[in-house]
Amino acid sequence: MADDISKYDLEITELKSEIKILSERISTIKDNHLKHIEDKINGITKIMYTIGFMVLGQLLWVITRALM
């Protein structure tokens, strides 16, 4: 009976350490990797807006030349 309790205590301790390691890994992913992904997405968004405004400018130029 005492051996079973000590075995369970050991397993609980191992599980707690694994949970702590997983928590640290999740924090690393959340704090570091997601920030880099967000920066890249923001860069792509800026490029898309730039291209959109350039296309809009070209379209307006074509329309004004067609009306003259």
C-alpha cells in the first residue's frame, strides 16, 4: 500500500514537471514566435495596400485620359 502511494506521488511529480515544461514552451511560442509572425503579416498588409493604391492610381489615370 505504501509502495503504491509513493509510486503515485512520483508519477504526480513527473507530471507536474512535464506540465511546467509545456507551460514554458507555450509561453515561448506565444511571446516570441507569434510576434515574428505578426510582424511579417503586417509587412505583407502594407505591401498589399501599396499595390492597391498604385492600381487605383493607374485606373484613375486611364479614366481621366479616356474622358479627355
